[in-house]
Amino acid sequence: MRKLYIDQSSLSRHEAAVVRNEKREALYLLTGKWGIESDALSVYTMRGGLLAELKQQSVGLLPIFDLYLYQKKVGSVKKPLGVLNEVLFVHGLNWFIIGNPTAGNYHIFRGVQTIMTVRSGLIVGNQQFKELTIGSSDDEPLCICLVAILDQWSHKKTPLQSPLRSHAALRTGLRPAQFHLTEHESNK
């Protein structure tokens, strides 16, 4: 088992992220974008060799992403809808992802074997990191791709997940992040 670390702010800002080991040595580079069909997240060695990709195959409420390892498709994952976002299945690899999107903590299993554990919020200096504990170095590039998209899904709320905020945003012209819905004083 090896522990890898990704700066959480790089993931949140959609910037290239350097993945480091416990000795702070740079091992991988995660780069790319997602949001429209054919976009991709890619994991490279620090020498520029492409290892894995997560390619967006569809858009909408439930986008589908295909996973590639050494340019060969090995699986796919679909964004969960609503309440069931704590459990995902990676088709092709037979991996189950179980976790808490709010906290950003996940476990990936193949049967009873743990593939990866993700722990968010690890603070080192003035930075927050995601700690990835991965059982096999062969799985590291794919796991890094999955962590990036899980992080994105945990932050991005669709109108179905927050209908009041979306409706209020349409009426006021404000984005949901610019205001807070509070309980009326008489309802307390």
C-alpha cells in the first residue's frame, strides 16, 4: 500500500494537480477538463507519458465517463442521481465506490478487496490535501482519475438536488453561491 497526496484546491479550481508521495516527491500530473462531450482528464508520469484518462462520453444530469488505461478502455462510470450518490459502480472494472460526498471520504472495493481509500481535509502547512491509500501501484492512475471526478461531483449541485436555490437564482438573477436561504423567524 502506498499513500499519495493531491492538493484539494487544485482539484476545486480545475487546475493541473501534482500527485505526490509521502516523501513529497512528484509522481503524477493530473490535467484536463470536463463538462462537455469528448473532454478528458489525463494522468501523466512526470516525464510526460500518458497513463490513464477519464473521457466524458455524454452530458446532462447523468454524464457518463469512460476510463482508459494506456489508451485502452477498461471501464465506465456514471454520475449518480440524488440520494444514491454514496454508492457508485465502475463498470468493466467491477469496482464499488462507497463514500460520503460531503466529507470527500471514499472507499473503492473489488469484492472484499480494498482498491483505494480516500481521506479529505488533511492539512499540511497552509494547504489541504486528499490522501489516497492505494493497494496496488497498477491501480494508481485510474484511482487518481476517479478521485478528480468524485471531487467535482461533490461540489457541483444540479437543479434537482437544490430546487429552491435554483428557483431563487432564476427569480433574482443571482447565482446560488451569492445568497443563503434561511428559515423565517416565525417558523423557528
